[in-house]
Amino acid sequence: MIKVGIIGSTGYAGNELVRILLGHKDAQVVWYGSRSYIDQKYADVYRNMFQLVDDTCMDDNMEELADKVDVIFTATPQGLCASLVNEDILNKVKIIDLSADFRLKDVSIYEQWYKLEHKAPQYIEEAVYGLCEINRDKISSSTRIVANPGCYTTTSILTLYPCVKEGLINPDSIIIDAKSGTSGAGRGAKVANLFCEVNESMKAYGVGTHRHTPEIEEQLGYACNRNDLKLIFTPHLVPMNRGILVTAYANLTKDVTYEEVKAVYDKYYKDEYFVRVLDKDVCPETRWVEGSNFVDIGFKIEPRTNRLIMMGALDNLVKGAAGQAVQNMNIMFGLPENEGLQMVPLFP
């Protein structure tokens, strides 16, 4: 049985980790970390856990936690994991970090976009970017740190990756329009997240400045062997609890048929349990992936402008955060990749 500790268990992603791991036959949560609710019963914070979780919330003492568990999930804001991790901890336990602390390989880019001084740059190079469908071979039993990708980045990269990798589209022409439910902004009290501020409205934010932009550029740059890739990424907030929908546009590099583009997606995803390439003329919708670890992908060729329109949808708290983190854990411990993650999407 894998013993699990969660730092940040009372955030939305942390609670989703708890929900998923309760159904995992090979894992047991033994540490519910939370700075905000120390010594309070976890089920009093999340009443959906009533009579399911009897534990109380502990602090985020990673040194003590490393002696008690096999893997630590850090579902925390940027900067915290890097400030806590050290060599002694990494020699005892595996870390799956849901923040951005170890996603970007250039520390100066991290510090520029996140406005933080990186506290553990010595571990950036060894950290593996945990996008399972692309980096599975790098995620292994010997991996000490996995940088779990963000929700916008997971959707964007998986939607675009095959076409970038195979040279079907011009990477310099990529425009990504992304929309997220409000849980992506976290559980903290913010005026911008109040019901009256969000309901019956839709807004773009972080226009030209959103910090997931360099993460998407870096990973798609690897796909086309470039370190200078630049693209446009614009996120939007929509009044729903969960879900990410990405619509991406790019210029085609040659005339292609539907069957040729479909063959490219099938080359990369036909054997991927969690990636569902939809049938012709079917567009992804967030409602068909809610509560699951699935990613739905579709595309349309726009011959009038010689562009490809690529679309992807996922649940930002599952495949965009906690589900992918558990998927990474399964790979790291040699378990079936879908263990604990075979949830059918919820509807309605």
C-alpha cells in the first residue's frame, strides 16, 4: 500500500486528490496537510467527506511528513514546494508538485512570469514534466520530482502536440483561446470570484501576460525542436464550476484531408486510455468530461483560410490537476496507469 501525504489538502485540487485516492486500491492518504485548518476535522472542511474521512488536518511540515509516507503531493501556491524541498527529503520520498515551481527549465523565465525568486533551482533540471501521454518514458520509479502540468497547459499541449510534432501547422501562427470554470482560480476568498462578480458574465484575463504561456511555449517548442517558439494564449473565465475548453488556431503547412489529420492524432493517441479523439464534426464539450480524467479532442479544417482549428476539453480539477497527479503516481510506482481513475464523466 502506497502511503500518501497531501500538502494543501483543503484547496480544490487537494480535495479532488482526496476524492480520487479514496477509490484507489493501492494508495492510502495518511496526512491531510493544511495551513488554514490545522487540528480541524477534514470532513468539517469538506462535508462530502463526512463518514469517509475521520482524520484531522495537519500542518505542512514536509520534513516530518517525509518519514511517514512514500509520496507527497503538494497542491499549493507557487513558491511553497520549492521553499520546502531539500536533498534529505528527496532521498526519502517522491514529490508530485501541482504548482509551477519545477515546470519551467529556465529559472529566469519562472522568476519573470511568476514574480518570485526560485528557492530550489538546483532541482529544476532533474524534475520531470508530468504530462503522462508525452513524457511517460521519463516518468519512472527513479524519478524524485514530477512537475504536474497546469490545467490550461495540459489541454493546450495535448490538443496541439501531434500537429506541431508532425509539422502539419506553422508553430509561429498558433493562437490559443481558452476558457475555464471558476474552480481554476482556487478556493481563496477573492472579490473577483464572488457569485455576483462571475455569474451572467464572461471575461478575458491575463491577456498577453498569463503565466501559463511560457509553459505551453516550452513544451510545444520541444515538439518542433525550437527554443524560440512564441504563441498567443488568452484565457477566459466562464460562470461554471469545472472545465477547460481550448480552441486553437494555426496555419496549415500544406493541403490536408480530414483523414490525414485524423491519422496524425491516431498516431499519438489511439492507444491512450485518457485521450479521446472524437468523430468527424463532433466538437468537445466540457460537460462530457466533467468529473473524469478524460481529454476530448476534435478538429476542423478551414480551407478558406488554410487553417486548422483544434479543440480540447477536460476537467480542470481532474486531468488538469489531481487526476493527472495520480496518473503520474501510478506510473512512478509501476501500477496500472488508470488505477483509481476510471471514473465515468458525470452528467448532467
